Amino acid sequence: MARWEPNARERLVRAALDLFAEQGYDATTVNEIADRAGLTKTTFFRHFPDKREVLFAGQDTHARLLADAITEAPGPVTPLQAVGAALDAITATFTDDRREFSAKLRAVTADNSELQERAALKRGGLANAMADALRKRGVSEPPASLAAELGVRAFYQAFDQWADPVNQQTLTELARHALDELRAAIAALD
Amino acid sequence: MARWEPNARERLVRAALDLFAEQGYDATTVNEIADRAGLTKTTFFRHFPDKREVLFAGQDTHARLLADAITEAPGPVTPLQAVGAALDAITATFTDDRREFSAKLRAVTADNSELQERAALKRGGLANAMADALRKRGVSEPPASLAAELGVRAFYQAFDQWADPVNQQTLTELARHALDELRAAIAALD
């Protein structure tokens, strides 16, 4: 009896984030999230296994975006150039209307260790996706993993800056700048 | 009425690891761990907040070892040389009689997502400890964080090799080799 619920997934994500921000992650139940979204608990569980996963629903999409951009980057590219193409692809999806949502997500995550751990898993998953794609392009190890690590580092640093409402630059600009800075920094390590 | 229990902490760690390996992490209770160690639940909770923390009790000690070695590395050193000194210090504590324990710990962790998440937190904690110590020596950001990241990467890669019983090298040798390999790899990124 699965009814069609328009935008159910997105409504659940927004309801969850709002409730986590208002009353805390621990105090929020799946029932409350479904209620707030005007949906049933059954609908919730058709989309997410538990309340923790709601905020990380984009992980597979993000991993695919990054990997595809690396796979499709034209011509001979260095590992960091391929990672740069991946960051351009993912950051283009963070349009300005997502900034407020992102700021709230960042604040809610920073406030809860369970969400922080889940966020660390997502970060690792995105790094693995990029490293896999680089290896498939013939990049060896450890360079593939290192380039991927620099990529996620640049992305999250840029995301933190972008989620701050005083910031006027696009996420793409911020991520490019962060990656350039990391590129310069590795020259100073030894 | 806290009785003195000789080696209580270590007995609890060993009992927990044995039980996790035998019957799985999820199926094991704090009561069973205390029983196996010949101790009470009260003693368990004097040492650890919950069963997950038992296997990560060494985190503070490890973080301090790494940070102190960076602080005390003599003379002008590059960030990676300071990290190399930190790895020498921590790996020296992994004597050969700990290899079997480490192999079991690695297998148990690989088998459970809750332990994997906790392990990722520990890894992040160790990286932060090194990055802090590097910054206190005047290393800027992002080089301090990057050098620390390369350090934990070398350590865990070496640890995985060392925990494999076929391996005959010391953890110190393996970690030095891993760090050298990473040092060479960063030159090939761009």
C-alpha cells in the first residue's frame, strides 16, 4: 500500500534537521520526524534505516559524482588535477539556496558525537570513492589515497567556510583555493 | 570499598577482546567481560564507561607519546622528520609479545562497524595530537595537519602489516618504511 508521497525523502531530511536543531538529536524520535514531515513512520523507514542515516542520505550520490568526474577527466592529468575536477563537479551541486541548510547541518553535527562519527565515515567513503577512481586511471598507491585525502580535506575545509553566512564566495571557489593551498603545503613537509 | 585488583585494567581488556573474538562484539555484555576477568561489574565501570571503550583505553597514552616525541625532537627538523620521531617513540612500545593481541584486535575491529567508527575517532585523535604538537613547534597550517595525517597513515599501514603473523619485521621498521613511501608519494601528486 505504498502511497506516492511527493518529495517524501527531502521532507524527511528537512524535518529531521529542524528537529535535531530545535530539541537535540538524542531527544528526537523517528515518529516526530515523520509527524513533522506530514508522513508516516512507515514512509520514513521506506527511505532510511534509522534517524542517524537521514542526514547522510546524499553519501552515495556524492561518492558517485566524485568518482565519475575523476573517471571522465579528459587527457593525461596528475592525481591532484583529477581530484580538482572531482571537487568542481561536487561543489557545483551546492547552490546558494543550500547554504542555510548546510549551516544548520554543520551545527547539528558538531553538537553530537554519534553524528560526528557518522560524518567521519562519510568522509572516509568519499575518499575511498576518489581513490578507487584514481587507481582505475592507473594511479598507484599510496599516491591515489593521498590525493583523495587531500581532496576530501579541501572539500570539508571549503564547506565549513561556505556554510558560514558571512562568506560570499561559491563553494567551488573555496574548494579550489583550499586544494591549491594543500598543494603548496605538501611541498613544505620535508 | 574499592578493593585493589592487580592488573584489573589489563585483565578486562584481554577478557573483552577474547569474548568479542569468540562470540562477537554485539553479543558480549559488560557482565560477561567482568566475569571472564574474574572481576565485578563495578570494577569494570571504575575503569571504562562502556564495552566499546575497553579496546581503546590506550588512546590517551598513545596521543601523549606521539606529542611528546614531537615536542622533544632535537634541533631544527622538518614536519615529517618530527613525525618520524613520534612514530619511533610509539612503535617502540609495541613489543613482539603484543603481536598476537594486536592481530586479534585488528580482526575484531574489522568485523564490527561500531568498533570501526571508534577506531576512526582514535585515529583522528592521534592525528590531532601530532598536529597540535607540530603547531607548538611553529609549523603552520595546513602543513602541520598534513604531516600528522601522513604519520597516522604510516602508523596504521605498518600496524596492519605487523599484526600479520607472517611478518618478521618490527613495527618500528615497518612504520619507517611506510613513512618513507608516503614521503616519496607526495612528490608524485602533481
